[in-house]
Amino acid sequence: MSQAHTAEHDPNVYFVPHGSRWPVFASMALFTAMFGLATWFNDVDWGRTVFFVGVAGLVAILFKWFADVILESISGYYNKQVDVSFRMGMVWFIFSEVMFFAAFFGALFYTRQFALPWLGGAGDGVATNYLLWEGFSAAWPTAGPGEVGGAFQTIPAWGLPLVNTLILLTSGVTITIAHHALKAGNRPQLLLWLGATVALGCLFLVFQVEEYIHAYRDLNLTLGSGIYGSTFFMLTGFHGAHVTLGTIMLIVIWMRCARGHFTKENHFAFEAVAWYWHFVDVVWLGLFLFVYVL
């Protein structure tokens, strides 16, 4: 505890954690999961079992790893310098996620504005259209030349997508109210509104699963539906994965709030998760507009 005391009160001391075995174990679990996934995709009988064993091991390791980090935090090991580095790390992490989605939105933009008109005969694509894809109409949405995957229908923007948009916008309000409650030292209100945010995140995921089932079962809209199907599921699927991760983080933060880990002045873990959740909200607004509406 002397080290913790020093790190807490001396601004010139930057806490460096002791050697940890968790990165090595996490690498082993991740390798096991990916090896199992590869063999599963190649129809090896035991591939699926190996994959889920690796995933279960990775989840257990991450649980213990983050438990160690939380213990360091509540023990007073982190000073102002560490807090600043955490904030910088979270900013760069969210920036990398922005670039991640920018690449996918860029692929959608390129497909609609350049590749599709070219295949339809616009500009230098006249010869290509005449020789290879005569009669192809450059209209969006499309499965591309040859109607890969067959005819399909799109999901109307003003049904479940609009409901999910309202859900995420509401969750941005509830987590902001929870943040104000935390800064005011009102733990009951904090837990109530943070719990509401978790519930809204779960509801979003339930509706997205329902949407996917409807797309596959009734609309013939699948990952095999050409360029539209691949971009649709790429963007919505990765966003759903981010909502899942954000919801898990919110649940962890809710439990930490219930245990009294945060104070009015010291609660960056809460702020980091709130930043991430607002990022997820903003990405969905762009996705709703460019994937469902336009």
C-alpha cells in the first residue's frame, strides 16, 4: 500500500503495473478460438468445440485481467498522469473506430457513386456494359450484375430501423442523465438511469436480431445478396457488435457504481464508456441515413 500511497499523492510518480501473465494467456486463448474457427469453416468435426473453448477461455481471462485493473484503480494506484494517459488512450481508440467505420462507409459510397454507374454504362463503362452486362440497370439497391443471390427486398427505413434509432437516441439521453447523477452524488438516480441505458441497449439488439431473421426468412436479403447484401450486413453487423460490446461495458460499469467504486471527481471509467456509447449512437445515425433511407 505504500506504493499506492506514493502514486496517489506524488504527481511525479507514474504507476507501472507489475508483470502480468494475462496477455500471454489471452494470446493463447485467441489463437485457440481462431484455430477452431478455421477448422470449423473447413468442416472439421471438432472445430466448433475448439472455437467455443477458446472463446470461453478468452472471456474468463479478460474477466480476471480487468478485475486486476479495477483493483489497481480502487486501491489508489492511479494519479493524474495515469488519468491523462487513459483519456488519451480512449480518444485514440474511438478515433480508430471512426476510421474503421469510415472505411465501410467509403466502400458503400464508392459502390454507389462510381462502380455501379460504370457497370451500367456511364462514362468509360459503355463498352463493359455492352460486352459483359448488357441490359444491366445501375439502380440502387442491387445485387450487382448477374443478380447474385437472386431477387430480394429491402427493409423499410420507417419500421424497425426507425424504432432502433429512437431507442439509441433515448439511450444517449439516459446515460447523460446518469452521468449528471454521478457528479451530483445521487447513487439511486445513477443506477436507475444507467440501468435504463443497459435495457435500451439490449432492446436494440433484440430488434436487430428480429430484423435479421425477417431479412433472411421473408425478404431473401442475405450475405449472399450481392453488393447490397454484403454492405448492408457488414455495416449493420459490425455496428451491432459494437452495441453488444458497449452494453457489456455498461453492465460492468453499473455493477461498479453499485459497489461505490466512483466518486464525484474520480469516475473516468464511467466517462470512457459514455464516450464510447455516444460514438455508437452517432455511427447509427449515419448508418440509418445512408443504408436505410437513401
